Amino acid sequence: MAESVGVKDLKVVEGVTCPFCGVTCDDLVVHVEDGKIKEVKNACVLGKDTFMHHLEGWATPRIHGKPATVDQCIDAAAEILAKAKYPLIYGLDSTELHAQRKSIELADLIGANIDHTSSVCHAPSLQAVQTVGISSCTVGEVKNRADLVIFWGCNPAEAHPRHPSRYSVTAKGLFTPRGKRDRMVIHVDVRPTPTARMADAFIQIKPNSDYEVFSALRALLKGHELDQTEVGGVAIDEWKTLLEKMKSSKFGILYWGMGLTMTRGKYLNIVALLTLTQELNRYTKFQAAPMRGHGNVVGMAQVLTWQTGYPFAVNLSRGYPRFNPGEYSVADLLAHGEVDAALIIAADAIGNFPAKMAEHLRSIPMIAVDPKESETTKVATVVIPSAQAGIAAGGMAYRMDHIPLVMKKVVDSPYPSDREVLERIIAKVAAIKTGGNGAHR
């Protein structure tokens, strides 16, 4: 709760959840003076910059590059979406749960394809979990119990700076009272990263060899001897040593990143990884978890699954949800030039997609809903600024371990929240589709 601390127009908001990355640290303390953020405590450098510089680079409402009011932009967006025959709704991982739910409601109303940024990062992880399941846990259990932590194809030291200190490396827990001295940390990747420097051991493997390595570890776990002297550029004896450490740990966790999901093998890499960790539970307690990127990336997959049964790449054009990665995924829809209008929310599609995909987005009516200017807002047909979730708009978010957390509003914004923008677009589209009198045309 915000508390006055004796000076007018000064407040301190405690227990703030950071919206930047999937760790979603919920212990930030934000000092606000005269409606502006003056200090942020407990945040990493990435989280601190998110709060301290949230006023910089604000987007402005406009239509075809010309200034407009938010109301005019919402009207224009509704017209575009109501007339579209095969629209796309994309983004949504940097906003809050209520906005995500509204985006699905809108997609249902207009028969859209709906996808989010997981589609181009951790979608293979979601597919693998659907295929074989997952033995996982909360970050709290890692902090309190894990005596072996393996980071595979990820770099938390730079991408998730507080994960090591709060949960996985130096964090002190009930059964790990000495923190780092009570656990072993191993980093596996194709090249050394800052994470390797904080690990007890670093194993460098050949690019695109992950599936082969996990398969070899599974074979060794089952007692088979391998003919090869090395796998993935690493000696078999070294893999045997790693396997013994995994089997002899009291509580192990393997965290993986896009070094597995976006390389050769993709979801099959994760299937092999998850199967290995499941089989290790015959010997000890062993878990696995993905290192998720955006602040509420897990939330969008959760909400989409609640509402449609599928975690990403959902098509609602027939009035019911269909799921087919490779057909309804954002990359394929844009690469094939299929969609005729797009609503991009809380994401920079143009700035992150390959040239062919970005080219198609530029060629169709595109609506961008975002607090900040981006490569997407620069070329969007309609730009609707919104209050940044977790800073100027409240809501809920899911941490990377699927724990829901409250996102607090700490400052005001002249613009509506993502949820409010979507609610107003839904109302306008519904009115257009019924001719304003409740009867379908």
C-alpha cells in the first residue's frame, strides 16, 4: 500500500512487482514525488531503468502519422478490425492478465488469429510440455532445497540478474543456509557467458548438439555404454561425471533457455531434456524449468490455455479455437502474407521480426497499442498509447514458475490501460457488427 511519509506529494510504494522480466521480483520499493518516480530500491539495473525511465519515449496518439485523440484512434482501430477478413492479434506478454483476457475476447469477436511473443522464443518449450509433461517446482523450492543448479542454453547473469541472488545461486534457504556454499552451479552452453563466471563448472558443447547430448545422458542413465569417445564435443567421461552429480544431488534443477528452443531440434531438445529429468527422479528429486523472458510471458500462455485450451498460435476464424503451430503461428501467418490487418499490443513486432514478416506488416492496416515509441509504432496505421502495466496501471502477472503476483500502479498516466483500450475497441467493434442496434447485419 502507498503510504504518506510526512511530506506532501511524496509517497513510498512497497511490495512493487517489476514488469521487466519473467523473474517478476515483487519486493521493489518505489519512491514517488509529485507524481514522478524518484528512486527504486531492490531492483536490478534492468528493472530500475524500467521504472526510472518510464516517461521517456512516450508514444503519441495518431492515425496515418497525423496527431489524433485517443478516442479517434480507438474508433479507427475498431473500423479496421471489424472490416478485416483474417486479422491477427499479437504481442501481449508485457501487459497484465485482464488485458490478455480482453484480447482473447476481441479475437473471438472478430475471428482473429491470436499469438504472443512465446511463439518466437519458448513455444517449443510449451509444445514439449504438452508432449511429455514436466517435473517442475517454484523458485522458492529452488532457493530452499536445491543443492545442484544447472543452467543450459541460458544466461541469467545478464538476462535475469536477480534470479541467481534471490533464488538459484547465492540465495540462502531452509536447507541451503550457506547459500552458494551449499549448492553446486553448472553452466552448459556453446560459448562462455557471464553466467559461466559465477558457476562452479562450465561445459562448452558444440552448437546444435543438445538433443544428442541429452540422448547420450539418458542412455548412460539406463546403464548403456556408448561407442563414442565424445558427444557434443565433450568427452564421455565428463558427461558421466555430470550424470553422477545429478543422480547424487538431494534436489536438482535444470533451467533451460532459448539456446535450446531456437536451435536445431527445437521442441525435441526440450522433450529429451524433460524426459531425462523425469527419469532422474528414480534416483533423487530432480526438476526442470524454462527461463522465461518478458514480465508476464507465462501469464499470456496461461490465460490463452484457460480460454481456448491452447497456449499459443490459436485461430478463431471459424468461431471455435484451433491450434496448429506452423500454420497459425505469427511467423508463418506473416511469412505467407495471409493476414489482412494486425493489432500489435505491448510488443515491437517490426523491430524484432525478420524482414519478410515485417514487410507484410507494413503493407496492411496495423494498430499498435504501446506506452513507448518503437519501430512498430513508427509505421503503424493507428497508434494508441497506453499506461504501462506494472507502473502506471495495475493488474496481475505470472512469475516464470506460474505463481500469480499483483502488479501495482505507482504513478498516473494520461492514457488508458491496455485493458481499457481493448474494452473500448470491443464495444466499438460490437456496435459496428450489429449496426448499432443489436442486430447482426
